[in-house]
Amino acid sequence: MVGVVTSAGRVLEVLRRLILNNTFLPGARLAETELAEQLGVSRTPVREALRQLAAEGLVELSPNRGARVAGWSPAELESLFELRSTLEPRLTGMAAERADEGDLAELEKLANEMSAVGSPGPEQDLEALIPLNAAFHERLVKLADAPAFAAALAGAVRTPLVMRNFHAYDDDSMRRSLAHHIEIVAAMRAGDPQWATAVMVAHLRNARAVMLRTTFPTADPGGVRRGR
């Protein structure tokens, strides 16, 4: 699966990557002894890595069941995206009404940087994309200046979910996502909150489709609510 690693930091890095790229699927058991043998290290750095991954929300630790890759049920994923699809487009429309030229310049810079590091190809850097994406969405929420909506949205935006989602994108889904950021800025420059709102809806629906498809690849399509 992987070559021998030589440091505790590398153990953490390798395990994180294997979770994010779905080599270890949600719910998979992570046995310390087996992982130590596969990585060519003692159990101590593996144990430390699992604790750190639990703190990041990527691993669940249980006294009786050991460590497992954190997972979400179809219903939980649906409710998370339903909440985001209700709140975030509305906040984006509010942001479009309030943004000045400085705000638009910063959002445009972030959107272009995301395209540069996230576009499919040998130079793609998903680790660099994640904080840029967070900064873009956080800027929109801040511009909207709607604290109650922002607080409700914060509970639905889970960093581990976003991290895993990016690693699950195929090339076409990634290109759509990156283009959405650029189009949102274009809509805001045009002073069109409805356009900006509609693009954010499409952006979240794209993310939702990726997450459901990759997290539950064998699920019965009729068992997951597809419409709104």
C-alpha cells in the first residue's frame, strides 16, 4: 500500500492522505498493529497519528471499537448540504449587495488563485486549495453581515467534510467548482445578487453530488433523496 516511512510526522501525513483520497473509506477500521506493519514503524507513532486525526475530525476513537475512519450517513450529508443550500446562497446575495471594489478585488484574487492551484493537471495542489476556498467563502459570509445566519452556517461547514470532498472531485466537477467562484465574482461586479445567489446554489449542488457519489458509490439511487 505504501512504502516504509521514517518519522512520526510522515506517519500522520500518509494516514491523512489515505483517508482523504478514500483509500480508507468512511467506517473502515484502523488497527494500530496492521498499520504499523504496513508503514514499517512501531505502534507509538501510529497511535499518535490517530489521535491527531481524531482531533481533526477525520478519525473516530472508541474505547471498545478502536479507531475508525469518520463517516456520515446519507441522511446526515443530505441535511448538511440542505442547510448550506438554504443559508449560503442567501448570504452570497447579501454580500453582492454590500461589496465594494476592494472586496471584489480580494474575492477575484482568491478565485484566480484557486483556479491556479486547483485546476486538474500535474501542478494541482489540493492542500493549497483548501485554505483559499475557506477564505473565499468566509469573505462572502463576513460581507453579508448577518450574524444569525453566519452562526447557523458555521455548524454545517465541517472542515473534514470539505477536505475529503476536494479529494473526491473528478476533473469535470473540479472545473465546475472553480468556475463557480469566478462567476460569483462576475455576478457581484454586475451588481446582480440573484445571479450570485443562483451560482452559489449550483456550486453547492455540485459539491453535494460529488460527496454522495463518492461516499456511497453502491447506494440505491432511490434510497437517497435527490430532489429539493
